[in-house]
Amino acid sequence: MSIYPLTWEMSHIMKVYTYSEARQRFAEVLNIAREEDVIIKRRGGETFTIIFKKTPKSPFDIPGIKTKATTQDILEAIKDSRESIAEQGTAPDGNSATLHCRR
């Protein structure tokens, strides 16, 4: 096995694989890349770096739920809620729901 530790900027250690080794152990190389950068060297001298990139999650990426409610049921519930708020004259934050127009 010719995995060579390579120091970069004194505090950053990388593992170096030959192209053939990386190809034979690709899953292992990707797992190591989760923790540290990995360099792959080709015979002609070209080098490539594998860097793990964490995909940011959206705050709207939530698991779904199973329900018997239809789209129409949900839309009616929203409409009823809005009508109730309008009748009370307050917004959900407790402020006045009345619109004021300036001229």
C-alpha cells in the first residue's frame, strides 16, 4: 500500500493514493474524504483532490406525514382561520389587523 501522508500548511494532513489504488478502493477513499482531503496522483504527474462537501439542508426539508386530509380540506381550514382572525380584528401577532391607507 503506498498511501503517503502529505503535509499542507503544517496543520492539514492529506492521504495520497495512486490512481490505481484509488480506483480499487474507491468507497474507502470516499469515506476517508469525509474526515480529511484525499489526493490522487496519476502516472503523468497530475494530481486531484477529493474534498467532502456537506450539502446544506433547507429548513423546509421536513418529513411528510400521512393524513386523510385533502388539499381542499387544508385550503378550507386556512380560509376559516383567516376569516376568524379578520372577524376578531387582530393579526396572529396580536396587532391590529386593520389596514390603514395614507393619502
